Amino acid sequence: MTQELEIEYKNLLTIDEFHSVMKFLNLSPSDFLTQKNHYFDTPDFSLKNRQSALRIREKQNKFTLTLKQPQSIGLLETHQSLTKDQASSLINGATNIQDQIAVIIDDLGINPSELQYFGTLETSRAEVPYKNGLLVLDHSFYLSVEDFELEYEVEDAEVGLKDFHEFLTQLHIPIRHTKNKIQRLYHQLNHK
């Protein structure tokens, strides 16, 4: 198990803006890797109601269970490696989340055995170091939706926000209030 503080800024992009960012960062389609986020919650969305999220990220044949919890700045991420069989078991309905993540979920007043899989979001992603952080360009697919997003992961919230806004301004991209991926997936689930 590992933990880290995630501070990131997000902005949805149009397809033309996505291609402009690709060109500006000198990215080609071969620079993108595919990953899948498989999301979990209770039937009454107990994690969502606590502004938390649980996912399994499947990337390059590795599987990581991550619990995200809000902090005063950013999100606390708790990671736990899974085998392919463990991940498959959870996605297919097993309720055997274990170890420290299960303890944390239980401490939130949520029974880990009530968690269930409810959706997958697939992303084609490229990452580029930029100033004091990491620019992440995403092309995501979930349910019947396709969207494009730019993220900026930083350690210093104030400097990172300034750098991110300057980057968007430089490319003439308007700042858009952007929900995170799980919130966008929830939104689509509620409008099916």
C-alpha cells in the first residue's frame, strides 16, 4: 500500500483544442497509452456522497486499486496492487476488497462488502513534463460518450494553477469548470 497527495487541475477540450495541444507538445498517436478505470461504489453511492472514489486502474497489464479521499488541498490517494485475477474477481461481482483500503472504507462508515462495480472509463493518455508538473492529455470513452481533457498534476497548488492557466491562455483555450472522470461517468449513468 502506498499513499500520495494528488493536486491536479483539469480542463475539458474540444477535439480541435485536443489536436492543438498535441501539436504544441509535439505528440503523435504513438505517444498515447491506453488505460481503463473500473469504478466501484455502494448501491446508494456512499463513497460519492463523501466526495470519495474507488477504482481499479488497468494499465499495461498491471492492476491498481485506488481510493481517493478529499483533503483541504487535493486528494489523498491510497494505492494497493492487485493481481489480474483479484481485479477480475472484483469487477465480476466479488466483494473481497481487503487490506488497508478496506479498513479505510470501513472507517468511513461504509461496509466494504457492499461495494459493487458500476462502470468502466477507457482513456488514451499521453504525459509530458511541463514546468513544475506533468501535463496529461486524455481522450476518454465511457458509455456513449467520448471526451477530451487536459490535466496538470503539480506539487504546489498555487504555482500549478498559475502555470496551468498560462498554458491554456497561450493556446487560446477557455477555462472550463471540469468535473473529474468519475463524476462525468456518474452523470452519464444518471442520464441513461
